[in-house]
Amino acid sequence: MATTKRPRNRMFRNINAKIAAIPMVLTTLVVFVGGTIWTVVYSFTNSKLLPKLKFVGFDQYERLWSNSRWLISIENLALFGVFSLIFTISVGFLLAVLMDQKIRFEDTFRTIMLYPFALSFVVTGLVWQWILNPSFGIQSIVRSLGWESFTFNPLENPNLVMYGLLIAGLWQGTGFVMCLLLAGLRGIDEDIWKATRVDGIPTWKTYVIVIIPMMRPVFITTLVLVAAGIIKLYDLVVAQTSGGPGNASQVPAMYVYDYMFQAQNLGQGFAASTMMLLSVLIVLIPWAYLEFGGKKHG
Amino acid sequence: MAEAVHPRGTKPRRRLSGRNIMLYGTLLVFSLYYILPLWVMVMTSLKGMPEVRLGNIFAPPVEITFEPWVKAWAEACTGLNCDGLSRGFWNSVRILIPSVILSIIVASVNGYALVNWRFKGSDVFFTILIFGSFIPYQVMLYPIVILLREMGLYGTLWGLVVVHTIFGMPILTLLFRNYFSSIPEELFKAARVDGAGFWGIYFRIMLPMSLPIFVVALILQVTGIWNDFLFGVVYTKPDLYPMTVQLNNIVNSVQGVKEYNVNMAATLLTGLVPLIIYFVSGKLFVRGIAAGAVKG
């Protein structure tokens, strides 16, 4: 009797835990894995209003890469991404270093720098739309001070609109990066500082040659988090510029949404979202390799 | 002997050294950049339209009026509806409460099962979950539309609740898993010896011992779900739109005269819930966002 029961026992061991994990199992297998595979498969079909399994090879991708709106979107995202990575990390690190100087009012400064991060991108976009408004905002104020020819109207200039978005994006996100990097700085052993002080190495040099290399894992994690956020860029653009003027501030996430839910051209939407996935993988795979693959050797 | 009497520690610095002026000066300049938009929002929302047209957006109002706030709350128009942001607010509340509760329950039980009741493959699911959080939402948008339609939830409030539970799962599960694994295993073993089961241990030991992490999860979810825009647009219908979506529709509507003071009052109203959470929670908020950076 006992022998016949054993396999059943193994199946039903932890039965409550297995039941409790059903939502997680369904989410990972059905939504994350299943959904991703589904989208990739259907990106090779010519689905229009409804998803249909009529394969057309790489047609959707060819159409995608010959669509000027998509090319603009990619260019915009690359521009926004590069600048926002450089600025969030460098400004975030600068602020973190300043905050780490045993200053007074540290909590007040942190509260001020981090509160934008609690706000949504929609709120962020709308506030900056107002501040950058040419007839009421910064431009008009500087002009009213006497500098009549002053021009600062990024949101209505196709060449500058991405920088207008960048100002808002940096406002929202640098506080967060500052917090992550500050936690990293605080995690460094006090003895290292003492040792460099004994050796008479100037503070700035200690940061460059000792602290920054030691904080490599923190920087990499921050980089991955920021990069993953940039690829999702959507609400900020919708709120601040609606993709305009013209198509000048389009981004990939908007392209996907419009083709899937407005233009009823599902295949294009799937192809575009698959390209987004691909760009995440390009960021993620080297990171995962460094983070998890490297440990086996070390 | 003489050396022993020397004061220890670093030499106290002078208050107004050049270094301090640079340090605090830089911090103040940055603080100005961060605080300015909030200042502008508040000031604009308290002015009448004539004053907005004439004046400087940074200047405080000459005459304070709360009319823009009233108008934003009760009269602002989206399309044909002119019942203000209040509808979006209540929609957001109705979405928020079940989403927060459900997502925290699911994720905390996940975390608990992953730490104390590992089963074959449980770590694989966890790894997929974490990697899944990096997949752009756009990739899964349409498959979820199909799933919700099959379940009869597409376009309903509960559909959105399911979506928030799914996308909140990676970060929250990570949060709970890390916290539960810091609770001594002896406690769990002792409870097992005493005959407590899966749910018994969860409710009598894990839950009462982990209240701080539940608060962190609460903060994370309330701000995250309140600020959501994409899922609100995709998975609900116009009369169920959450506050962020309605705000965007009010401010960016092309019809009618632009009332900037009402727009700013509406923007501020939408930002108020996360701002209050942020200012009340303080350090716990920081802990919540830092959890995202903790390695799994």
C-alpha cells in the first residue's frame, strides 16, 4: 500500500503551495512566455483588424523599416535614450556624491529631488508643456525682461522637441538614480576612505580610481533599469507633445499603440513590438551574461 | 602621554568654507530645478485666466482664486462629458483598491511559497517572472486583450485589476521573497513541528512579522497603479478611464479655449494622491523604489 501511495504523495506534496503558486505559473507561462511567443509568431502574418494565421514572411518587417514614421521613432528613441542615460547617470552620481558629504538637511534635499519620481509621466509632461509654452513660459518671461529676441521654444520646433522631452524626463527620473547610487556609495566600506586618506590621495581621485570601479555592479543595475524604462517611453510623449509637431517626437511605443488599436493593422503593430523586444534583449543579454554567467567562472 | 590627550576624530570644518559654498550652492541650484514645476503648478492653478494671460508663470497670484480647482474637479470637459475630473478620480479609486489588494495578496503568497515551500521548478518560474518584467508591455498588450476577452473581462474594471496584478507581480514577488528569506528558518520549522500548515504559517507567522514590507508594497502599488496610463487606455472604455487618462484628454483636447489655470489645477489634483503618499511615507518610499534595484 505504501509503495503505491508514494508517487501520489510526491505529486500532492506541497499541494497548498502549488495551488497558491497558480497565479504565478499562469502569469509566467501564459502571459510572459506565451504572450511573447504569440506576438512574435503573429508578427509574420498579415493580420489586419483581427489576428489571422496567414503567414507572409518578413513582409511586415520590410514595411516597418521602410516607414518613415518608424524610422523617426527609432531615431528619436536613440537620441532620447543616449542623452537620458548620460545625464541621469552623471547628474545622479554628482548629486549622490554631494549628498554623501555628511551635509545638513540631507532629508530635505532628498525629498525635493525625489518627489517628481512619485508623479506620473502624464503629470510630468503636462507641467513641462506649460513651462515650455512659448507665449507664457520661460521664453516669454526672458523676453519680458528685455531680451526681445530670446527664443526657447523646443516643443514647437521639430529639431528640438526631443530635448524638450528630455528636460521633463530628467526632471522626473534623476532623483531615483541619485537614490540608487547614494545607496551604493553608502555601501562602500568606511575603511577604504580611511586608507586613501592615509595615502594622501585627493578626494576626487579616490572617486575616480577607487569608488567608481567598486560601484560597477550598482552602475550596471542602474543602467539596466534606466534603459528598460527608456524603451517603454510612451505616456510622457503622449502628454507633452502627442508625438508632434508633425511626427517629430514619435516613439516606438506610440507606433505600436496606433497600429494595433487605431489603424487596425495588427501585423504592423506586432512587428514593431517585436523589434522593441529585440532591443530590450540586446541590452539584457549582455547584462545577464555578466551578472549570472560570470559567476560560474569566478 | 601628551598624544593621548589630543582630541580624536577629524578636525571640525569651518561653516563657510569655499567647499561648503560650492556644495550647498550646487544642491540649491538643482533643488530649484526640481521644485520649480511644483511651484508653477500651484501658482497657475490659483490665478484667474486674465491674470494668467498677463503675467509671469513664476509669480505668485495677486488675487487667489480656487475657482480653477472647482472647475477642474466638477466641470472640465472631455469630449461631450462635462462632469470634470471627479469621474476619473473615482474610477481610479475603484481600480486602485481591488488591484492593490489582489496584487499584494498574490505576490506575498508567491514570495512565501518561493522561500519556504519550494517545489520542483519554482525557481524557474521566479526567473521567468523577473526577466518578464523587462519585456516591453507592448509585446504583451494584444495577447492580454485576447485573454481578457475570453474571460469576458475586456473593457471592464476587473479586467484592468487583473492586468495590474499581473504586471505588479515581478517586482512585488521579488520584494516579498527577499524579505521572507530574511526571517529565521527555525521559526518556520518550529511551526511545522507544531503541525501548522501552509496557510496557518502564512497567517500566524509570516504576515504578522512582515508588516513593514507590506507597507512598502502598498506604497509601491498605490503610486504605480495610480500613475498608470497605458493600461488604462488599452483595457478600459471611456467611461471607466482612470484619472491620468482623463487628465490627458482634458488638457490636450483641441476644442474650446485653453484654460491653463484649470489645466494646472487638474494636473495637480491628479498628482495629489501619489504626492501625499510620498510625503507621508518618507523613507519607506525610498525603500520601495530601491527594492527594484536589489538583485534577486
